[in-house]
Amino acid sequence: MTVIDQAIPEASTAEARPRRVRAIAGWAIVVALVVLVAFVALQVSASGPGARGTLDPEGRDDSGALALAEILRDQGVEVSVYRSRAEARAAVDDDTTLVMTNPYTLTDDALSELLDPAYRVVFLSTGTHLLGVLDIGENAPGSSNPAAADCDVPEFADVGTIRADRFFSPEDGVEACFGDGDGAAVLVDDAGDGRRTSVVEGTRLFSNAYLAENGNAALALALLGQTDRVVWYVPSFGDTDIEGQSPDTLGSLTPPWVTPAILLLIVAGIATAVWRGQRFGPLVAETLPVMVRASETMHGRARLTAKAADAPHAGQALRDGAQRRLARRLGLAVHAGADEVADAASDRLRIPRGTLQALLAGPLPDDDAALVELARRLDELETAVEATTRTTRHSPHTEAEGTT
């Protein structure tokens, strides 16, 4: 082996190494870009103006309540939004309405401390626990048909009708509005010291998407627009006072060896994917279109039909093929119907008309035995027609006419 021959593999290896490095670097850049775009999208969605919770007074999406807050401001009501319960409690006085959704992030003591200075409180959504803490009622069935106030609360007289999604059964002394005998959509508890607590499931009623329907906006103004100032507290886990242990994770519930084994399997899977995904040279060019022999297609369809055990489909295929071949031999059009082919074959074979209609257009076989019998009879028919065709071609009368 010459020095040149030895240098050729070394040169090819040296040329392939930079290509592989460039390919790996290219894929690394693509992965980094994908991760960066996903991170930016998450940040934008998390910090955008519409990325707020349900019935958030600053939320612009369909589930937010910015439209309600703006309507209150247009009516001359000052709306102050607080995300800290301490600041919200400090802002509450006798002439304000404290508004919030279900404060599930607060303990009972923190909720009681927040409600203590407020004389007018409106809960825009609630839960079973909150109903029990307020001692105002409990969940109840109800109809989704539009309902009027039908109660003694004067603010609701001009509201009209609403279509509520949740109903409550009031406790003794609690006014129930917008419902029927089974339940009411709004509960109003007027205490003897001038305090009033109202509860409504307004997740749908007061959202930006549905505020303009029925009397939803009028109900919101009746609940929140009775004072010159609204203190709107937005509960969040960032302002929670609930203390407890973090929930058990999957790693803490499994044996110590499970996590390393999972990591090892992941690394092995990635390595296998990289190994099997490598290309061992350029792609092989193939002339198109690719030609497939008719016999291969026929055998493939036959195997599929046999695997599916579809005797009627196979029988129809046999009939169609026999009908086309018979039409050609009988001098008919290729797309001649079964009745035409049967009549022509009957004339050729000198048998009564209608004898072959059942064979070419009758019921299809239901099982393999009937399919074999159909194939046998079709083959006999084609053989008989072919025999008469040959006899006609070589008859003495035909030869004499040809000589003349």
C-alpha cells in the first residue's frame, strides 16, 4: 500500500469530523432556540395584561372582570384593587364595599380578620367551606331558566332576569333572590348591626364575556354600586397565611434506587436514538416513479382480503373480473352491466335467458365454501364461453367465407 493510499482514509476521516461537529452544533442551536422561544412565550403569557385569574378586576380576558370595574368607575364609584389582605383591611371603612372571590387561600382566622372592619361584603364566588364559615346557606339544586329577583331587597327591583349556574339554600333570616322554591342564586344576610353580606356565584355572570347578557350588569351594579368606594381584594397564594408541609412528591414515595434507574434509562434512550439516527452516508437516489408489477398488487390485495376473512368483498372482486373478461370475449362494451353479459352468454351457450343472472348478479357468498363454489362456477362459465369463441373462429363455414 502506498503512502497516498494510506493518506486517503485519513483525509476522508478528517473531512467527516468537521461535518459531524457542525451538524451537532446546528442541532444544539436549534434546541436552544426552541427552549428560548418557549421560555419567552411562557413569560409573556404569565406577565401579559390578560394573564389574570377568574373575575380579576384587572383581567382583560373572557374570564376577567375589568369590564365590571370600568362600569363601576363610569358610575362614579371609586374602585381600588388590592392584592394584600393587610392593605385591603386598612382601606376598608364604613362607607366602602369589600368585594372578593372565594378566599380559599386564607384561613378562617385571616378571613375573619379581613371581614371585621367591613359593613358591606360581597363574595363574587363561593365554596362549600365558605358557606359554612359565613353560616349563610348551603348548596341547592335550581333551574337554569332566567329568574327575576322575587325578594324584598330594594336594590334588585330593576335588575330584570339573570341565568345563574349555581344555587343556594338560605339559612333562617337570610334573604334568597333570583331563584325558585328549590334554591336561589343570590343570598343576602342583613345583620342587626347594619352589616350586610351577599353571596353569588358570579364566575360566569360578571365575567367580561357574559356581563352584557340579561340583567348581569344591573345585578353587579346593585351589589357593588351602593357605596362611593369599592375595595376589591384579589386572593392569591402569594398572600396566603396557610402553613403546612409540602405535599409528598413521587421521589419521596418511591425507593431510592428508582430515580437513578429512571435517569439511566432516559440517558440510554437518548444515546440509542442518537446512535440509530445517524446517517451512514448520502441518501441513495432512486429513479421515480417506482414501477410496481401488477402481480404484486394482486397478491397483496388477496392477502389483505384473506386476512380480513371478507368473503363478500372477495366474491364481488371475482364477479367484476369475470364480467369484464366475458364482456370482452362476447364483443360487448367493457363496462357492460351484469344483465347484458348474462344475456349475451346465454345466447352464446344456447341456454335459457336469465339462467346466468343469479351467477353474475345474485347474492354474494357469506363464507369460504360459498366463495370457492362461486369461483368454480365463474371459471366454468368463462371456459365454456372461450370454447364457443374458438369454435366459432375455426368453423368450416367461417373458413369458407374467408376464402370467398
